[in-house]
Amino acid sequence: MSDFRAELYERYVSAFKGSDAEPSSADLASYFNWCQYKYLPLFDGLPKDTPILELGCGPGDMLEYLRQCGFSAAEGIDLSEEQVQIAKDRGLNARVADVFECLESVPQRYRVILAVDFVEHFSKDELMRLVPAIRTALEPGGTLIVQTPNGEGLFSNQVVYGDLTHLTIFTPESLKQLFRLWGFDAFHFVETGPAPANWKGKLRVLAWNLITRCANLVRKIESGKTQSIWTENMICRCTKTGE
């Protein structure tokens, strides 16, 4: 990568993430509890030895969660040597790699490809190469799971503009537009908001449901439309269709 992002990624931890790069055990426990509600259902029915690749794995939080869930064949790649080293120090299968070179060299190798906070770091021209490369690396009927900022979110600006390397922001419709172009279907979207893991989470879920009902009322009055995904980030699961 020869553009402005190269220097930013080289020091992504030290110059941007800082002390947030290695979360505390309490923060990890909270994150893993949240994943139980938001991510684990997306892996339902998959064998524990399913080949999984995480793009932009960072310090390995998601890889660690998958390991704790018993998935033994999950691996990750990232451009940031600092973040990959953190993941490797945790005993995770992570390596420094260029995403295009990696995906294009392993046709139909993975059952699941996971991209958390990843696709927003690419320009539209780059996405026209990235998505077909993801399709190449997935086996027939394979699953792609993406988490990315939601351009329709109520409070998404802090995420959208909170990282200088963010280049392309999606809504659910534009994300479907991109993936359909390259042969993905069976879309399922999930909000990244609160999860009912404890009594505080249950109260937050109730409050969030009330807020989004009000937001949909306002949108209905203004445009005649409503929407189902209001959180600052969104999760999308889709499937590689026929060859």
C-alpha cells in the first residue's frame, strides 16, 4: 500500500489505539458476552473445525472469542505488524499479509470470511477488487460476515469520522448493492446495539427499542419510510451464490 494509509497502519497501535489496544480482562469479558448475542448465532450449525479467515484481525479479540467458542481453524491477517504481534503473543493464528494477495492465492479455501471494521478502510475502486477476491477465497455456499459503520445510524458520525483511514461508508442498501454485484445473496442484518446479557443490558435494550420507534416515527413523517438498522455500526451476513 503506497498511499497515505501506509504510515498510519505502520503505527496504528502506538499513534491511534494507544492504551485501548489491549483491553482489560473485564472489557474482554463484556465484549465476549456481547458477541454471544450478536455473533454466535451467525455461526450456528457450523462444525468447530470450519475454516474461518478474519480480515483485519487487529489484536485478535474476535479470534480469541472464536477460540473460546471451540472453533479450532480460525486464522487472521492484518497489515499492522504491531497488532498482529499482540495477537500472536496471545497464542492466536495471525500473520501480516496483504489482503488481495492472500485472498487471490487461496481459491475456495474458507467456509467463513469475517471482516469486522474492515471494508470501510477501502476506496470504492479497491472494493471492486476486494469483494470478488473474497468470493474467490470462499467455498461454494460460503458465508461472509461484515461489521462496518452504518451511514444511517443515529450517532454514526463519531465512528465514520473517528479514524483517518475510513474511506467508504455504507448503508444496508448500498452494502447489498456492492455484494450483489459480485454474487452474494441471502442478506441478514443485525444491529450492534445493546445485548440483554444482564439487567443493565436488558434496560438498555428496552430504551433503545423505544428510541428507534421514535426515530422511525420521525422518518415516516419526513419521508414516508422506516428502517430497521439504527445503530452506529451494523453487522451483515450474506452467502456466496452459485458459481
